[in-house]
Amino acid sequence: MSETHDGGNATDSPPPAGTAPDLGESIREVGNAAREGLKEAGGAAKAFRALLAADVSLARSAFGRAMALTGVAIVFGASCWLLLMATLIVFLSRTLGLPWAASLLICALLSGLVTTWAAWQADRYFDHTRMQATRRQLARLGIGELADSAPDPGSTESARDAVDRNAPEHDQDGNRITPP
């Protein structure tokens, strides 16, 4: 055992206040802490990878089932709509005395209105597939076709406002850029 400057053993008590700890021991402690930190980070990365793989597998399975059930819903929904329209046509012609042509026209107009509304809603939802916020943030980091029109990463200016104001219509190859 080594002797301290005051005559005691190094393992008996901590060094007196005001004295620096042994540099070699401090480096070993830092090294051990770094190794433990890396070991824990590796464990966390492995756990995250396993979670991501399980999540992707679940999503893939769920997507297939959702598509199959969506097909079933479309078939039964369409047959239900056709039966409802046939019932309405019969009601309009027999009960109200409208001619068959007028009954068919009323049902066609009703179907056209529902189709127009559904197409309008679908168009609104397809706007969300453009990943607007992600594209603006990537542009702010200098990535993507909108990078030249985005503010610097440290800027307080809104990425949406800057891209809306400065976004080019076409990229350097002449391809139209879809604005976010």
C-alpha cells in the first residue's frame, strides 16, 4: 500500500480536502464509466432494433389484413348502395308516381353528389401524404429540393413562411417541385 503525504494509507481514508485525486485512478474511472455507457447504449440500440423490427412486422401484417377487409367493405358497401338506389327508384316511381327516367336521374344525381364529396375529401387527405412538415425541416437542414429557399437552421424565421415565399417552381433538371 502506498503512503499518503500525511503518513496514512491510501486505502484507509479519502485524500484530505484541497488535494487532487490520483490522475491515473481518475482516468481509469472515466474509462470504466465510458465503457459502461457504451455497453448500455449498445443494449439500448439492440432493444430499439428489436422493437423496430417487431413494429414493422406488425405493421406489415396489419396492412395486409386492413387491405383485405377494405376490399370486403367496398364490395358490400357497393352492393348496399345499389340496393338502396334500386329501392329508392321503385319508391319514387310507384309511390310518388314519377316516371322511371326521373327516378333514375334523381338517384344518379344523388350518387354524383356523394362521389363529388368523397373525391373532395380524398384530395384533402392526399395533401397529408406530401409530408410537408418533414420536407420543410429537411430543407432547413439543407437537404432536399427546397433547401435553397429555407432559412438557416439557427434562424427564428418560420420554415413554412420562408419556403412558401421562396420556393422555386422547378428543380435544376426542370422537374416541377411540389411545394410543401
